[in-house]
Amino acid sequence: MKSTHLSQGWEFRESGADAPANWLPAQVPGHVHLDLWREGVIPDPFERMHELGLRWVDETGWEYRTTFEWRADPKLPSRVLKLHGLDTVCEVRLNEARIGAFDNMHRSFEIDVSSILREGRNELVVRFLSARKEGARRKEAYFATHGISADAACFYDRSFVRKGQYMFGWDWGPKLISCGIWKPVELLEYSSRIERLELFTEKTGEMWSLRVRAQTPGSTQVRYRLSDPSGNCLHEWHGDSEVAISDPKLWYPHDLGAQPLYRLTATLGRHTVEREFGLRTVELVRENDEHGQSFQFVVNGLPVWARGANWIPDHSFPSIVSRQRVFEQLRRAKGMGMNMLRVWGGGLYESEDFYDAADELGILVWQDFAFGCAYYPDTDGYADEVRREALENVQRLRHRVSLALWCGNNENLTMWESGWGGKDKRPPRYFGEKLYEEVIPEVLRQEDPGRPYIPTSPWGGEPCNSGGTGDQHYWDVWHGRGDWRYYQDSSARFSSEFGFVSSPSIEVWKSCLGSSSTGVRRGGDWDPYSPAVQWHDKTGKGYENYLGMVHLHYPEIASMDDLVYYTQLNQRDAIRFAFEHYRGGDLCKGALVWQLNDCWPVQSWAILDCTGSKKVLGHEMARLCAPRMIALQLEEGKAGAVLANDGAEQWNTTCVLRAVSLTDGSVLREASLEVNVEGFARRAAGEIDLSGLDPNTCLLWVEAEDAAPAWRLLCEPKDIVAPLGEIEVRADGDRWILASKTPVVDLWIDAEGGEIEPNGLTWLGGSVSVRAPQGAKLLSLRSLAGWHPIRGGA
């Protein structure tokens, strides 16, 4: 087989009678906004408020073309054009012949072009319609057919276009709908080939077997080779068959075991296809109890306390996301201790790169089908197209050992039950229900029957987001009562969404404001209340309300540095409180923060900003997601600790609680307790009386062997009274040593030349060390006490 990638020589232009006739250079894979930006037609869509001025791009059609030379090879009589990803509503022409009309960003398409190719020069043209206009046209027609009122809430234009829904704008993302050839275009020539390789693993008793099947154009038998995780050949054979795997090596999430991967190699002539796969069982345990119904993943018989985050598309223009970037992001997740990521339904079915990384790194994946926060047409051709979409993606991903759950959609049922936009504006029924209750389950029964499936998230009791049963999206804090202390009211059995907003780093602000390199309030864009800064807050909370939730606990924000520092600390406090609530008891069995990543420069719920850099919360997540964690509990003048052990081994330790003076580091109160915590269990670890202590000058500290220490202020951070002492800094290889005579709370190390790890430090005085990239330069040190004088340097 011969494969030719058609990635060179592309041009684009606006289509339509009044459009300019000239063609401009284009990149494929790519998106029209990126092509326009590279050619200087539009400014950077991410800078300042440029997004607002670019709406015209999505109101028109665009066409792309390229030419390529071709000579027939009689040994390769079959010729197929494979379009891996088209975004979205388009027709394709080859040598002026219309070879197809396509309508789904989430699918690939193949067209036999054997009779259309010409010896010599060939021209390929792709013409895109405006997805926004096409969605509006289809919506109007569908509403008329089904008797739906034009003002029906949450039944959007985007619902009628099978495209990444987030591209139409979200409460963390811009409205840059765009279009383009977002994945490769490939010309395949062959006499025979493996069109699809299917593999299924099954456990029967203590034995594991592998069943394989190859789809080919003819009846030629495929040769197979199975290699173990060390690369040794276990079996070789011809033809579809089932083979036993002796001495199986099981795959586990990274916190519970190793990630051995077997390799299957299939060969037909000169065409070879390889698949890596692992062996493991996965269950979603749903058991009724006095609280409602549980929701817990079990892998190879071991209960998993799922610790992680929600994943959104990693860029507004997803063709830009490289394999290297995906691996970096998932390594960051693993480095923070996360053992599960939820691929959210308003985005994409994730890439092979994403699943390669998850398989290798030992991160379980919850994959939503691509529906989110809307009603969807579920009759006629719409249901048929969703069936084809589901079939392709299930077949593509079902061999993935990291894939733990399929989920039908994000929040569509709770939207219906709660009457988002007004119950009087709901459509006549729950549109989309047929997709999640019939179409998708039917595909899964045929193609992936052994994997857990839920039709929506949240999914539980009546109503579905009530807590006590199933998973819960706990938004009563951010979208409800505001103060993060209300996380303690969540009765989630599995908290699959919860979050709090903060600013990205100063470096991100430099990338999108660009007019200043200082965080000092100076008017213009670099005022934390400027229109440009507020434009990069899409939450819809109201900017004063958002910052008001910060000012409950932290000082008034008067500069960009304040905006970054105080909002990130408040986000850390919120998620720390929530995680300790969820992990400190026996009710909840998983917590996935909203959200891990960002797709552009924005104030959002993300743990990592759009550069991949950790916010303060990112450094705290390593403690919150560790298999062994200390949860602090403050109540009625007392402080206690709970030790959470989510590993299999018993944890025998001594837990020490201290109340410490911020003034000089002296110990004011102390309690010590020897604790034995069984595997997958929690144990209370003593308490101390806080009465009579000055809350403004006191720090609560708790530590135990084999766990990161936990701490808490007894006052609001804005009321802290702490000395602004000198901090000594010296370099020691790839580490910086910081020393202080007194306790330091929330020290942020601002450095040039790379990320400091960890950052946002609190310690009781004396020395601590951090990792610093080679050549990094220390700029400043800021804690809750203020900007610290620095002695020495690095």
C-alpha cells in the first residue's frame, strides 16, 4: 500500500459572489482563523478583545484548494481519498467532479477516486458553508416540522451541526466557530490493505484470551504477531482467531500498579497495522445503601478512589494540538497524582495521542459522547448520523485499556429536569433522549458490551443531580451561594464536576494584553478592571460578583499582580476544602475538578493555564490527589484530622497536629496520635482545642509520615498578621534553597526561565527547597505578608 499525505500547496479564499477572487496560502491541517491571521488579514484572535471583531469570519463560506501530481501504478489499482477530519459542513470536488458532501467534524470519510484521478496534475477543492448559518437554517426547519416554539430555551443553532460545541462559545472559551481541514488528507493506493483491525480481550476465570478480526477488501488472510510487554513474541498465526494469553500481566492505574502493554502486529502484504493494548477488568459499582446508591470504579477487583479533573479541548483551534503537547499535559496530570480524566461532552472525541498517553501513564479516562448542555435533534437523518459517529469512535477507541466509561452527554438531562432558561420555555419533550437511551446504547451493545455506560452526567437519583445517588455536578458554590465553604453540603457519591475561577499567570496576560510587562495598576488594558481583562472572563457571573467572592477572604484587588495572586489562592482554598470534604469521609468515591486545562488566555476554573503552567492550585493538587492524604477539619473551636488511605497497603503512622505562632514559629498547642489506616479506608487522627488562641497570628499544621503536610489559617487571609521577614535564597544544583526565621504562608516564587516546582509554599520556618530549571532567574518573592526582601540570589 502507498500513502501520500496531501499537506502541501494549499490555498484558501472567501467564497461567494462578492468575495475577493485572489487565493492566499493556507496550512492543512488547520483552521481558517489561523490562515487569516498568518496572512495578516486579521489580528491574533486571542489578543485583547479581537474576538469580538472577528464574527464576520463565521458568517461567510470559505474554500480551500490544492494541486498534486499523480501517476498510476498498475500494481496498486485501488485509490481512496481519506479525509481524516473536516470542520464541518462542506462539499469536496476532485478535478471538478463532486465526490461528496460531508457534515461531521467527529468522523473521517473515505471516497473511492480510482475513476476520477488523472495522470499528471489533479486539483482538490473543499468548500465550507458557514456552520452558524447552516445550524440556524436547520434549526428553523426542524422547529417547524416538530412544532417547537422559536423561543425554546437551550435548543441552539449549534445543536444542528456535528462540530465541537465549545467552538460556538462557552463560559471559559471564545466564540470562534471557524472551519477548515483540521486533520490530514491522505491518498491511499493499494492492491490490498487492512481497513480496520479489531481486537477484543476477555477474562474467563484466571485465563485471558485475545480475539482479533481484520476487515480487508478481499479474502486474503492476515498474518498476526502478539508480543508481550517486554517485546517477546507470544504467538504468531494466520487468519482471524482467538489466542490464549498465558501468565497475563495486568494493567492498573498508576497509583495501584504497573502499566504493561501488549502489542498486536497485523500484516497483509506490505501493509502493517499495530495496536497496543492492556489487560484489565473495569466495573462501575452501583449499590443501593442507606444514603442512596454508590458510584465507584473497580479495576482488577481493586476499588479506585478517582482523583482528577475534566479535560476540555486543549486549544480553540484543535489542529494546533501536537502529540508532544498532549503527552506534556497528561504527564502534568499524572505528576499531580491524578488517576482519572473526564473528556467532556462539549468538546471532541479525543485523539490517538491522548489515549496513547493515558494508556502509557496509567490514567483512567471517562469519555463523553460529543453532546453538551443543549437539546439535540434525535429523529430522521440526525439519529442516523449520530449512529455512524458513535460507531466510528467506539470502534476506534474500544481497545484502549485506559477507557473506563462511556457517557452519553454532559448535563442534558439535568438541564431538562431543572428547566434551564425557564421551564415554560422547555421544548415539548427531552430532545436528544433517543440518542442517549437508544442509538448509542445499541452501538455499544454491538461493539463494546463490556464497558460501563451511563446515558448522561450527572446521573443518579430523581432529580439526577440531587446527590446521594450516582455522580453529581456540584455547582451550588460557584453558580449558587458563592462562598466555597458550602462544598461541605455536597452529598455526592462521585463529584464529577466542581470548580472555582481564577486568573491565569502574568505571563499569559502578557501574551494577550501585550502593552506592559508590569502588574502595577496603570490604566489602560493593564488595569485589572479594564474591558480587555474582563473580556477574558467568560463565566457570566458578573465581574464584580466574581471578585467579590475573592474579597470575602482576601484583600481588595488593586493591580494585575493582585488579580493573579489572590484569585489563584482563593481557587486553591476552594478546591482544597472540597477535596478534603470528599476524601475525608466514606460517602464519596471520586472527585474530578472542573477543569484541568484551558483552550485560550482566560480567567477560568482551569488548574493549568493555556501555556500548561500550574496555577497555585496545580501545586496543591499533588497533595490532594496523593494516595495518602491528610484532611483537616475545623469545627466549633477544635481542629481534627482524618487520614485517607486509597492504596492497598495498610498505613501505620504518627499524626501530629500543631497550632504554631506566625510571629516566631513557637508551638502553642500540640497533639500526637499513632494511627493505623487499612487499605482503601479513612481514620480520624486526633484533635486539638483552639480556644484562647489569636486566630490572626496562628497557623494550624498537621503532618504524618508518607503524606504531605496540611495546614490552615485560623483567620481570613486578609486578616493575617505575620512578619515580613527577609528570605535567603541560594542555588544548589538544580534546586533553590529558601530559608526564613519565621513561618511563611503562601510564598509565590516569581522566576524567569521556567516553572518552579513546587510553588505557593507554606512552611514553619527554617529551610525548604524547590526545583528550578537550569538558568532560571529569581525575580521576586511574595507571601500573604507582602513582598519579601531577598538575601543572596539565584
